[in-house]
Amino acid sequence: VLYGACLLVDIRRNLREEEADLLRFMKLNKVKVLLVLTKADKLKSAKERNRALARWKNDPLAVDFLVTSSKKNLGLDELWTWIDDVVDGQSP
């Protein structure tokens, strides 16, 4: 049984068609999904960050997302909390 899934995507790029298809499939089958936007540290200016966040907030698939950076340890605790909650049967 698949309880949830995390899809990792570089924050600087758009979803590929197969990634969008996968997200639609998960939503259709009521699988909890978290879009994990990686490499946030690569966005140098506030303007770049705001533009990237606006793109994801307005995405037509409207899935939950989390901004992360392994270099800056950004969002990693929240990611593990989301995973733990899904495994424990709670709705994140």
C-alpha cells in the first residue's frame, strides 16, 4: 500500500510532463503527495526566490510543496516530519 510520496524537483525548473502525470495519478488515487523543491540555495536574489515560489503556488496541480536546501539545511526537519506523519497514518 502506498501511503504517500515525495517528488523531488529542482526549484529552478518547471515540472516535466511525466512528473505532472505522476502528480495527477497520485491525486486521482488519493495518495498523499509532497512536492519537494530542492536546491533553494541556488536562488541568489529575493526576486528569483519570489518568482519561483509564485510559480509553484499558482501551479494548476495545486499540490503541497516544501522548499529545501541540503546545503543550508532548509526544510529538512519539515520533510522528515511530513514523512513521519504519513507513515504514522496522520494527515500532514
